[in-house]
Amino acid sequence: SFAMEILRRATAVWLACVIPTRTSSEEQLPQKDLQVRVLAEGFYLESSDGKSDLPDVLYPWPIRDVDKEVKHAKQAGATVLTSRGLELKDGLEFLIEASPAAAPADVPVGVFVGLFSMSHTSSYARVEEWMAAGNLPPRHNPIRLSTMFTHQYHENGGQVQADDLGDACLGEAFRAEFCARVSTCFLVEGRPGRGGGTWRLASPVRFAAHYRLEAYIGTPTPNCRPYLTPEVQAVQPPITWWAPQVAEHTVPSQSAIARFAAYTEIRLLYVNRENYWWGKQAQVSPTSCWLDMMQASVNTAGESIAARPERYGLQASGAAPHGLWLEFGVGSGKTTTAIALQMKALFGEAATLHGFDSFEGIPFDWDYTHLAAGTFSQGGKIPEHLH
């Protein structure tokens, strides 16, 4: 029930019943000087469907937002945080662990962190083949995507630059898209007297996708933000540092000279709890890539009465024997192409897809989204590949 979910969320925060789950593909290797783990309770995890070797996380979980609590407490004139002022925010939470070699005692270091979403148009295996053929960094490289984004923004010292929508993405339309969601650095010191350290960080997410967190140790710079104070770090249950999004803060890269680095990957199946609930009610399952989703949608529509009237004892229309297929909003034409190709596989030349668009983008800002007027604009022209 909803009430039980709220109780479970509060219990997860106050009792800190967190199961550290290793998700690196190299978790069985000997102890490393730097390691990254995702933190999630067992009921947020799901067994893999066999299509991917990434751990499956159902949806983001509630994490304490102390900054918001402090802000509200100040507004209320309070000097002490209480349970009545508890603030939770959904996101993904990670743990970074460093050995004394990576973070010497009492020595300031910069922990550089990149959180990337990976949207695959084709299967995971095909994307890996494409990346290997392009001599891109291999998957086991712990700073794989940090290196790619450093190269993309080399004119800015490798500092990721967000666009007008707050995104920073690169890739190829019909293969994969990689987006930097976090590209930051926080300043810490190795534990007094013995070195090493353990640091929690969290990030909100807006999309269900593959996620990869990369971390490496570098020289601290003025761009690095302060981490939680030792007093705050000593609080139990543990408090998490919320990493700034790329639209808010980014730092120049040091990936080319990183000495200690680590990564972890997960597959987030649903963007939130509500999305998960609706998916279960509709008995639909997440797909491994965007192309699978489009093909499943077309295949389902291809079994409808309109598409297969003869199966239901109805006479097909001479002009549209498999029904009218309409797409409202073509944009770049990526979905148009995918739908048309699947339609051709089902019906040959007997069905036509009709697309409608001004190709000038949306006419006004969309509420509750990051989509501003003009988004999806093609300059008023039909994309070349659709002619």
C-alpha cells in the first residue's frame, strides 16, 4: 500500500538498512585502491532478464536531503534539525572507497565524479561492437566515458558544457547516446593518521536508462566543491552528499592523468515508483534498448483489428488494408524511420506511415519538463533521410 511504502521509505533512511551491492563487472578482483558501489536495499533490485549483464534497479529510492532540511530550518528559525523536518529526495546513491595509497592521511585530494546515462538504440552487444570498431575506450576502462567527454570538450579543458536544456550528450542517432548527468569534483582529505576514506554521493535521475558512475582521484582545484564536514560525516544514519547536475556545476577534466580510478554500472528499469506500478498493472516489461521498444510497440499495433481486419472477419479497406498509421511529431525522424522499417517487415509495401510536423519545434515551453519552445526544431525542413 501507499502508506506502507511511505513507512518503508522513512525506515530506509532512519535505520540505514542499506545493503551495499557491488555492481562492477570486476568485483571479484583483488582489493583495489579505489572502488565504487551502488547502495540500494534489496527490494529496489531485480534479477537480470538475461539480456544484459548489468544489475537491474527497479526505480530510484528515497535519500535524505540535508541541504533542504537546513534551508527549511533556517527559514523557520530553528537551530536544530529534527525528525519533523525530514526531507527525502529520490535518486541513485553510490559509495566511493579509497585506500591510503589513493587518499593519504591528512592530504587534500580531489575526487572527480562523472555520472553518465547510456541510451542504446540497438542492442547492448551491437553498441559495444560499434564502439570497439571506432577505437573508443573499452568497457573495462574505468574512465571510459570521462575520456570520451574530455575529448569532446577538449577546447574547454575537458569541462563539460550543458546545452540550453541542461543536457550534455554525444553519440550517433541510430546506435547510442551518452549523456553526462554529473561532472564534478569534491574536496576531501584522507582519514587522520591512517589515510583512505569512504564517501557517499547521490544524484537525481530523470530517465530510465543504463547508468555508469566513474570516479578518479586527481589534484584538487578551486573548482572542486567541499564535501560534507567531518561532523556531518559522523552522523548516524550516514548522510549523503548530493552531486550537482551538469547544468549547475562542472569542472575541467583530469582524466588524462588519473592515477586511481573505478566505475560501476546499473540498469534503471523505471524512472520512478509510479512508473513501476503502472508497468506492473499493464503487464509490460522494460526493454534492453530503444529499438526493441519501438519494435514491440509496432508489433502490438500490427496485431490490432485495424491492422489485421481479416482475422476478425472484417473486410480490409482498399486504400489502407492494414489501417492508417499516423505519427504526430516527427522531429529528427529517428522514430519515424524505426516505425517504418518495422512496418515494412510486417506488411511489406502494403502499409504507409504518415508523419505530421511543422519541423519548427514545439511552439511553447512544455510545463513540468525541460523542453523549451523550439525544441526538436529542424529549421522548418524535412530531414534529408526522410525524403
